[in-house]
Amino acid sequence: MRFLPSWCRLAVVTVLTCLLSVAGTQAVAAPAGSSSTGFSFPFAGSPRYLAATPTEVPSGGVLHRPLGQEVADAIAVRLGLRKADAFTTAQYLEFISGGGVGGDPEAAALVDASVRILTNTIGRPLLADVDGVVTPTVLASYGLFVTEDGWLESPAYATAPTRLVNTVIEPGGYMGTWMRANGATASLRMLYRSAYPVEAAYGFVAQQISGDAQLAPNTEDGVRSEVGMSMAPALWATNFALIYTLNPQLAADMPARWAPIPDVVANAILTSPTGRVRYADYASYLR
């Protein structure tokens, strides 16, 4: 059973091929200023959808604040999504538990963990063992999260559930197969007629050029900062489209604004031989 109709597969391959061709002509650190947001190619994604993605937390603003349902629904429309075509509550509960026709609990657990990481906003802390103490952490606006065993990393890190889940959501993978087998064809069709294929292609290129750390650069007024890959517009829009398709209420818990990772933390992650650091060593810099 195929994940995409043939015309969708062709569209995704065509977009991805074009993006890879362009990426091959650019330096790894693409020039800033290709968008008003400070994010450059390919991190900014399509100019068509950029205005629907988060802006920077203003001075004195609230970090890690969720979108809220009204804002999430408005963004969904701008990205080509319809709440009426999202999973029903019953479909979502079956999918996320590994139930239904062809259900796979391990694949479902990866999706569930990924959604939790990407909605790690106020009121939705992740729990981690930090020097032997179970500690709640909320870091979504930075595009970072803390693993259960205390590592601070980007959600695009090689071993993060949010990276491993790519095998579940890829064309021909578990998610699409499950949707076709469990009456969610309308949801699948909506997803691939939305901004998702284009933004996912930009996101793929961004991940390929970002090394182990998987941070996205932002340059405004000559000042460079870094955020975790999940807050780069292309990746944020991709993840929003996926989560909204599964459960619009959970998409409302995604971060409303991005914030630059404090320099000392970003530099430590970028210079780490593994691309991640121990949260306990840098917790004091993150609020």
C-alpha cells in the first residue's frame, strides 16, 4: 500500500530534487537576509508560508508559550489544512496507541514521543533525570529538549524520537499505510495538498547541512543566533501540519514564538564532539 497518490509522490520528488540542486550551489552557511525573519535558505522554507510561522519572542515576552487553539486554527488555514479533515478523536486514540488495522505500538510510541517533544510548552513539561533528580523541563521556544537521561539536544538530533520518526512518516511508511487502512484517506489527502510536501523538502535539505548539532542559524541586523532545528520555519511548518492532521488540539500546544539559544549554550552544543551537552551543566542559562 502506497503512502501517497502517484501525483503527490511525483510532486514531492520534484520539489526535493530542485531544492537539492539549489543547495548544491550554495555554501553550507547560506547567506542571511533571504527573508525578513533572519532565517535564510533552506531554513526559512517557502516564502509563501513564512508569514504563518513563529516570530521571535519580543523583549520581555513569555518564552515557551503555546499557540492556543484560535491561532492554531488560523495558521492551519494559511497552510492549507482543514480541521474537518483531521483525524477524529477515535482515529487519533487508535493511531497513537498502535491500534486499528495494521497497528504498530512501537511506531505509534515514536509518534507520541515526538509530539510531546514538539509541544514542550508551558503546561507540558518533559521529565528528565538530571543528576539523579527527576526534573521537569520546558524548552520549546529554543528548539531544544532534554532527554529522559539528561542530554540537552535539538529535536533533529540523530537519536531523538523526533528524528527517528522520519521512518514512520516517510512515503510508504507506517503512518500513511495506517491512514489508508483505517478510514483516514481524507486526512492523508489534505496533508499532501497542504504546505507539508514543500516545507518538508526544505526541511530535509536543512537537516542535511546542519551537522551533528542540528541548529538553525538566524541573522538579523548583523547579529547571528541559533535555534534548534524544530523552530526553523520550514521544520516548524512541517511539524505543525503533521500534528494538526493528527490532532488539532495538540497543534495548539506548539510554541508560538522562537527564542535564540543563549550564546554560551549554543556554542557548547556546536563545539561538542557529539552535538549535544549535559543539561545539568547549562540549565542555569535556560529560562
